[in-house]
Amino acid sequence: MSKVLVIGGAGFLGSALVSSLVKNRNYEVQVLDTFSHGFPKKPVKKKNLAPPISGNVCNYYDVLRTVERFSPQIVVHLAAYNSRPEALADFRVCANVNYLGTANVLQACLNVRNRPKQLVFASALSAASPAMHYGVSKRAAEDLLQSVLPRFPELDVGLVVLRFAEIYGAGEPYSSLALPNFLTDHMLAGNNITLYGVNKQKDFLHLSDAVQACECAIRLDGAYKKLPIIDIGTGTGVPIKELVQKLKELTHFQGRLKFLDSDKVPVEDEVADTSPAATLLDFNSIVGLEEGLVDLVKSRRKARK
């Protein structure tokens, strides 16, 4: 049985991943999270799911104690701070969680007696050419990991860096700030919406596909000590304006939409190159955008009742 520690395992992606992993009896799963987004309404109860640990990735000793006591073969680092691009005031917290938190995870993995075979790090497409603080912090974390683990194979800890497209969908607890989720909730509430750079193209990845990608990375089980950074997405760019129109029809939105462009809120095209994921992870996305949006709107409409 392989032990898998999911850091950020109570978040949007983490909770979905943990729910999927514990269905496989070949895994024993441990969660480390602050639980700042609350607890699931129906917590998963499985024999192969250890009692969750409340701890902060920004506290090195929280991470070290967990890695030391659980002795995982695989560490999946999903803990992150995200915000809408216009939320500039959050950049210090963002850097603290995304960069310092990753440094703590790396240091803990190297300082324990029984080192993990593999560290899986969830990054973002925005790290490729960062224009705002979230992408900058993710790129810095990537650079840190790449400067240590692949360079020193004698440390015997494999590294898999996954650059995710925007992950959307109905999760539990519901804490995603992905654009489809953000728009769906505001449209169902009838709020007026202002958006930037709506002619830019984004790649939107369904939550279930993101879980599948993580599981593909976990199955590598430390087999590779050096891998390229792998994009995880659909490979299809969708103009933001087109996404807005699809959701407007599905939600019957009657509010006002304002489209702006501003150098202060730069929006870039972000579309995954899916070839490495298909070749190295045997991963291909399954859920189409139309299907995913219908499910998202239906779920969020039900949640509002």
C-alpha cells in the first residue's frame, strides 16, 4: 500500500482528489490543511483515510511533523492562495503561501529520515509567462523545486510539476475562484459584472479531469527523477467573451456586463500544450466545456435554493 500525503487536501481540487484516491485500497491517504474554507458537508469516511491534520503550509514545523509521522511515499502539494487578477492587495499573502509554503514542503521532504519517492506540485499555466502576482509566485515555486530535486538525483525524490489550466466545476467545499465558477455564481445572483481582456483565450479544465491528472502523476510513483514541466488542460482555447455568452444563456442572466481592457489588469492567452501529458502521463481530458458548464450551473442553482 502506498502512502499519499495531500497537502491542501480539503480545498477545491484536494477534496475531490482525496475522495477519489480513497476508493483505491492500494492507497493510504493523509490530509494536511488549514480547513480555512470549511469542512465538507459529508466527510469521506474510509479505513484507508487517516484522520486529517489541521496545519498551515506556511508553518514549516506543521509540514515537517506531518511528513515525519506519516512517512508518505508520495506528497501531493496542492495548497495555494489564489485570487481574482484584479485583487492586487493580496500579493503578499499569495507569495507567502505559494512560494514560502512550497519551500517548507521541499525542506520537510528532504529533512525526514524516510524521504518521499515523489513530490507532485500543482502549478498553473499562468506560471509560463506570469503577468500578475499569482503566476509570479507559482513560477518562483517551480524554479525553487527545479533548482534542487532534478539537479541532485542522489536526493532520491522525484518531481512532477503540473501546470493546470483554470479548474472549474462543482466541488465540496465550494471554494474555486476559476472564471466559470465566478461568473456562474454572480450571474445566478443577478449581479452586474465587469470583466477584463474578454478577447483573450483561456483553457478551462473540469475538476474531474484535474483529479484524473493528479492520479496519473501519483501512479508514476517516483519512477522518474527528471521530468519536464507538464501542462494539464484540454488544449482548446476559448475566448472569455464566448464563455460569458454560454453562461449567460445557461443562467438566463439579466444583469449588466461591462468589458474593459487595462494595463493594470493584464490578461494573457493561456492554452495548454497537451502533448507531454498524453505522452508522459497517459492523460487526456474527457469532459467537454458544454457538458461541464451545464453541470456547474445546475449544481450551483441547486445550492442556492
